[in-house]
Amino acid sequence: MALNSKFKAAKFSRVERSMNIFLLIFLTVLLLETTLCTILRYVYMAKTSLTEAWYLPAEPESTVKKAIEDFFAFIVLFNYIIPISLYVTVELQKFFGSMFFGWDVLMFDDGTNNRAMANTSDLNEELGQIQYLFTDKTGTLTENDMQFRQCSVNGTKYGETGGMLCKLPESPDSDAQPELISALTPELEEFFRVLVLCHTVRVDRHEIAKNGPAIDLARPMKVVPVEEDLDTVDALSGFEYDYQASSPDEKAFVEACRRYGVVYHGVRDDLHEVTFKNRPERYQQLQLLEFDATRKCMSVIVKNVDTGELYLLCKGAEMAVLKNTVSGPHDETLQAVNDYAMLGLRTLVIAQRKLSVDEFEKFDAALSEARRALDDRDGKLDAVFYSVEQNLQVLGATAVEDRLQDRVPETIEALTEAGIKVWVLTGDKEETAVNISYSAGHFKPGVKELRLTQVHNSVEAAERLTRHRRTIQEGASEGVDAAKFAFVVDGPSLAVAVTNHSDLFLSVCQMCQTVLCCRMSPLQKAQVVRLIKTSEEKPVTAAIGDGANDCSMIQEAHVGLGIMGKEGRQAVRCSDYAFGKFHFLMRALLVHGHYYYIRIATLVQYFFYKNIAFITAQVYFAFFSAFSAQTVFDSFYLLCYNITFTSLPILIYGWFEQHIPQEKLIEKPELYKQIRKNAYLSPREFIKWNLLGLWHSIVFFVGVYLISSDASISESGQMFGTWSLGAMLITACVITVNLKLALETYYWTAVTHFSMWFITFGGFFLFVLLYAGVVWPSFITAVLDAYWVYFRFFGELSTWLTLILMIVTALIPDFIIRARRDTLSMLPQTDNRIPFCNAVNPSVHSKSHESSNNASFSEHTPLNHANPVVPIKFSTLNETSEF
């Protein structure tokens, strides 16, 4: 596993990259504005009329030092165009937003008693940008609950019927009944001996009273290792045992052997104890050659304590084992493996080799020397393993069933409709993987399979890839959709194709809707992900798996998803997000991913917009203040604008906004396509938001300038001063930018209303009235320029009329955009929602969700249909004790 692992690279979302680009743009704008105003200052000062003004102090001589001071003075004045608080707000939005992922009760797995997990908050919005999904098969698409179904021994096929071993008819179409096997033949004993000894299974058994076999089921049973007491080993049937295995296949084999009378009792005194129909045998395990993805097999060397015979017992993939066999039913076993694979069963080939004492001692010495090697230890160990796993006698093959998880076809269908290309990467045999792909809905009926398998040289790989590309291109010219083609490739062929023809291989893969890679090593899975990830298109990739062999793939993808399966928690720990079942992926991407992206994209655009609307008035004011670097805003307003006046509503929006009901996002997966490729942070959207900000700033400044320059408007006949000008600008700006956010909001909750109308608007007027209406001590503020300013200009009716007129005029484009979006675009919205934070009875919520899946909506039903929306339920520790 270590050979197939990789270091985890830092991951960044598309939104973070866009934020950095926008920040560089605004830094450039800041420098341009500062440079322009600095130059214009000295041009303006050079005018004779200005230098002759008796009421202005004489300007100091122009020097480089003075120019630099003026330059930095304008930087300080205009630096509020850079939204410094954006990064803090984004981190808060992501951190608390990621909690909603785990609070979604519809992603709670009752079977494993686990809720969904967000191991990171940095990639929330990437869930809404996925273009390629790479998925493991075993334990991800399937249950990873292995059940022994059939086997082939010495060319004869056997199956399990009612928990008993039966000989199957030679012809599958025969009406003959399976023949019950009452006694094990020598061939069957050899076969089951490999299954019962070639593993790493641990045995636990329930403690049994020695004076009576009865067990009190009403009392909790203590589980103890079987090695502690094996005095009654020969009398035990084996059904008292609880087998624990790291591999579900091994557990299925040992449990099947127990049903057939071959019972593994565990280890006592370093000896493995087995009974064949109550006939005890003891074996000493001399060496364990563990499974690895390169050899694709596992072996043990055991010694029969009673006879002294030495055996190498081996099980593994047919492509790894059969090539090393010299005797036994080779062709019959290969045919059986292919037959089982066509049924969608997992297959392994069973073989053995009888060793002499000299052969074992030679191998043992070579193995010890390789393990002591300081240089190239792994390579030397592999060489020794290969040398002993030769000249094998094939005994037969096994067939194990691994059922699909619930709702897998439905999930893959929804992801495909959402524009996500699903690739299956598995280590299974080609025929098994293909059959599972059809069962899972990955391959559609009638699809044309293009295969790149059993290719061992570059020339053949190039010929096949060229032929496949020509086939797809000819189909496209005839109007055949890419979804009609499925590409199947195995591990050895992939290695040849990627090494010598990566561009050609990539083009064929991208031209097909579905791709299946079989017989893959863990490192090859990561290589496939990297191949797509680094392609010219630079798509956003996600990888999902459940085992340690999927960790490299999960870490390589932009978004790593883990399944809490039966192969430990290593994949979950390596992932960015984890949940219990594959079908939860539909909610993770189509609902949470959609919401996460819309929220954060709007938040980012809004921050840049509101700073443009606010501080650009200061640039306009520079033209009316002789470029003197005089501020139009009081320092209190500059301090509180981003921190207090405009921060809370957008943060609440980033947590709770649901612009489309959840069931609509599930019902119409194609809505996912409209947010991919960072659509809401595109250059067009960026320009649109900032043009709106410029328009608002122009309306504010022109409106305030006109009213302040006309003394007849005031009842007292006095003109407004600089601080009155700034007070009106900040008031108009705060009200307008918050109303702009209200126009962007479709999901109004009690929290949203409270933060907008009471905290923001109420808090703003309370703060400014307290600040302008109280003579504060000098240790709080040494300047009282704003004293009574608000009371003065708000006492004028003209001020209120001008303020209302400016706000309405500024928001006219926003009203038009909202109306157009709600009526003409592909994303009509709804403003009639159940509050997000309402308490929902879990049983009612579950029934509502089930009914939404079964409800039939007309194709013409708009997305703003008045049916109530079931919000995401936030469970608490009191409601769900498992959390």
C-alpha cells in the first residue's frame, strides 16, 4: 500500500483563485487611481489662480519626497476599495457553512449510525463545480458485503444452495437439480484447505460455559479471543465463532468453509487449527506473502504438523496466478472465471505448490536476506516472491457476490443529467466490472463498447486508439451522441497508452460519456485522475472511494469523497467530505454543492461591489477638493462600513440562502450545469457587479452634490458642509447596498429579517445618531467634526426626498435584473419559502422527503411553484444521540 500512496497536495477552490485575481485587479485600480490623483494634484497646484489665493497656505516646494508622501496619502484615502474583511467573512461563511453538511439528516446513514462529515471547509463551493467523478466499485457502488456463491474445483462447478455445497449441472439450461455434496473429495479438501488457511482472519468466539452448552441470550455475551481457550476445539461446530478480517473476501471464504464442514478455529501455540468434517489438522504458518497491487495475489507457506508436508497456498487474480501454473485444469478454470465474471461475480483463482525442505530453506534464506537489505529492499522482496510463486498447480476458482447499494443507478443517472462524467476505476476483472457497470446504470443499454484491453505494446495501443477515435468521429458526423460510446481499458493497457500515447488516449476518453478502467492498481487510479485534472480543459474532478487503496485517487482529485464502508476509515480520513452511502452523493453535489457555490460566489461579488459603491465617491470628491487628499467621510464611517454596517446581512445570506428549493434541485439535475465552470464569478459577472457599483456611486455623489450646492433647498438658507456631504453619502450607500442584497435574497428567514432590518438598519441609525449627538470625551475621539451633523440635515424635508430619490434611482437597474432573472432566465426563483430555521419534526421531515421523491411534477411547473419547501433539518445532540 505504501508503494501506491502519494503525498497530499494543498487544494484550492476555483472561488479562491478568482478572489485572488479580483484582488490583483483592484490593487491595480488602486494604484492607477492613486497615481492619477497624485499627478493631477501637481498639475492643479501649478495653476496661477490657485497659487494667488490669499486664504490658502503656501505650498511647499515640490520634491520627490513630497510626491511620495502625497502618493501614500491617496493610497490611505482610497485603500478601502480593497475588501480586507472579505477573507475573514469568507472563512466564517465556509467554517459554519460546512457544519450544515453534517447536520443534514437526509445524509444520515442508519445502517452504520454515521452522519456525513466535512473534513475541510475550504472546498465547500467545489462541490458545485464537479465535471468528472471517479469512483471505486467495491464498497462504493456495492455493499462490500461478500457472499460466497459458486466455485470451480478441478473443472467441476459447485454452488451454494440453502447453505449447503452442491454440484451444479454441467449445462446451465439443464432441468437437472443440483447434487448435494455429503462428503468432501480429496480435490475439494485441497481447494478448501487453501481458502481456510490462506488469509489473515482473526477468530473471536462467545464464551461458553464448560458444564453446559446453553447460552443466556438475555445477557450480553463476552467476546474473547479464541486462542485463550481451545480445549473444546474438536467439539465446536464453528458457528460459535465470529470471524474478523480486513478483507471481506477472506471472511466470506472462511464462513463458507464453515458451512461446508471445514472449520477454522484460529491459532493456538502458533499453530492454525482446522477441522475437516470433525477431523482435526494443525498447520504451522512459516511465511506470509501478503497481497500487493503489483503481484495481485497472496500466498502463505504452511507445514502440516502431523505429516510434515510443506505447501505454498496461493490465491489471486487469474491474470497473475494462471500464468505461473504448470499443472491442473488451466483452461477449465479460466472458462469458469469468465463465466462468473459475466454474472457480475468477483473471482479469484486458487492454486498451490508442494515444497520440499530444501526448496523452503532456500527460499527462507533468500527472503531473510532480502528483508535485511538496505538498498532496494522492496525490489528484492518482490523478486523472491516471484521466484517462489512459480510452478503452481491450479485447483480452481471462486465466485463471490457483492450486491449494489440502494439507489446507485438513480444517482448515476442524476449525475449524468447534471453534466458530470462518471468514470469507474476498479481492480476487478474486466467482465465483472462491465456487468456491474450495466447493473449500476453506468453503461446504458445499447451502448457501443470500445475496448483497450490486453494490449502489451505501443504499436497495438496506437492502432486501437486511432480506430476508436475514428469510430467516435464517424458516429458524431452521423448524429450519434457521445453517450452512445463507452470506453473500457485495463491496467496493463493503460500503462502502455499513458506512457506512449497520452494525448491520443486522453482525447478518446474525453469523447466518450462513460469510461471504465479495470484491473487498476491504486497508483494507476491516481494517474488517471491526474491525466484528466491536468488536461487542457482543466476540469474540476472528484474521486470517491471507501478503502485504503482509494486514498491516492482521493488525494489527487480536486475534491476527495470518502465512503464510510467496511474497509476501515483510511479513505474517510484522507477525504475532504465523507458519508455513508453512494446515493448521498446526489444531495452532496446537487443540493449542498449548488447552495455552497451560489452563496460564496454572491458573497465575493457583493464585497467588491459594495466597496466600489462606497469609496469611489472619495475619488469623485478629489476633483472638487483640489486633490488635497481631504477625506469626505468621517473616520467613524470608514471604520464601521465594512465591519458593522454591511457585514452581517451578507454573512447570514452566505449561511442560509436557498435560491431554489431542494427537491427542485434533485428533480432537475440539469440545473447543476448552470453553475459549473465558475459561472457566477466569470469576467462578465464581475464586470456587471462592478458597473452596478459604479452606477450607485455616481448616483450618490451627483445627488448629494446637487443638494449640498444649492442653499435654497435648506430652510435656514445655509449650505451643507463637507461632513454633511459625507454623512449623506454614507447613509445612501449603506441603505442601497443592503437593499441590493435584499434583491439578491430569495430565502427569507427570521434570522435574515432580523439581521437586515433590526441589526443593520436599526444599528446604523442608532450608531450614527449616538456618534453625532453626543460630545464624546477626548480619549474616545479628539475630533467632533460630525457633532450634530445628522440632526441638522435630517431635519430637512429635502434631505429625505433626495435620499429616497437617490436610492430608487440607483436600484432601477437592479430591479430590472431581478425581474428579468425571475421571468425569463433558466433559473426562476421563489420568494415564498418556509423559514430555514423553523423546527421540523424528524418524522414529518422524512415523510415529506419521501413524498417529494414520488411526486409527479408537470414539465411546465415553474421552479417558483408555491408548494412548501422542506428545509435542511439541523439536528441537535438532544434529537439524535448518535451525533
